[in-house]
Amino acid sequence: MIIGNAGSGKSTAARMIGEKLGLPVFHMDREVYWLADWVERDKADQVMQIQRIVAKDDWVLEGNNSRTFHLREARADLLIWLDVPLWLRLVRVIRRNLQQRGQSRPDMADGCVEKLHMLPGFLHFIVTTNRNSRRKQGAFFEKTALPKHRFARSSDINAFLAKLT
């Protein structure tokens, strides 16, 4: 179970863990949140999609949605919190948008194309939800009994991933 705010590196970490351990990887943005063309999935259906994923024997699931932390926690073996600084996340999101403009990311639902005109609104969302999201993630991290890792620097997550077998 990988959590962290937008631009923290959740999708990349999930892909790397999935490759190294031979586990299927699921992205909340692709499988849970979004339908084609940036249509948000109904909240009840989002919960059903999470339940479907975590019912599987093996998975790596990355993404936020504090309302469903408990569903993932109940079936997870490990929690990874990517608690990356806000400034770095903003840089990553801007770079990602510019590099992948006009394309759908592999971790995003089909037809959800990166568009430059959407970037200011997304950056505003990241900044205005940062404190509350980070507080919820931190509280969950502190209370969970799962084995857990918190990474605040890219070098720390990269070192963890390099040692993962």
C-alpha cells in the first residue's frame, strides 16, 4: 500500500516494486478514480473498485483516498508513505504535464490526456490540500500496525527499492 500526495512518486515506486517482486500493480487514478476523459467515478463505485483490487491475493496499490485507507490496510502487508516536500512535488507535476502533454499517462484512465490549461487548477489543488492530506496520511501512518516506511527524500526511496528482493 503506497500513499503520498500528487507528485510524490507513488506510481513510479509502485511500478518498480511490482517489477522487482513480480506483483500486479494498480493505480488509483486508473482503476478507481477516473473514467475516460476525466469523468470522476461515482464514490460508491470507487469503494467497490478498491474492494475488488484488495480481494486479490497479490497487489501493489498506490494512491490516496483516506476514506478507504482501512480497506487497503486490512489486506496490505506493508505501508509506504512518500512524504515528499511540496516544492519537489510541484516541480514534478509541472515537468510531467509538460513532458506528457497530449498523452494519457500509463497510470491514468484511458482518455485522461495531460492538458496544459488544466495545470494551474491542479497546482492550486495540490497547494490548498497539502496540509490536510499530509495530516491525514501522517495520522494513519502513526496508528497503523502494518510494517511501514516513510520516505521524505528520493534518495531514501531509491535506496529502499535498490535493496528490495
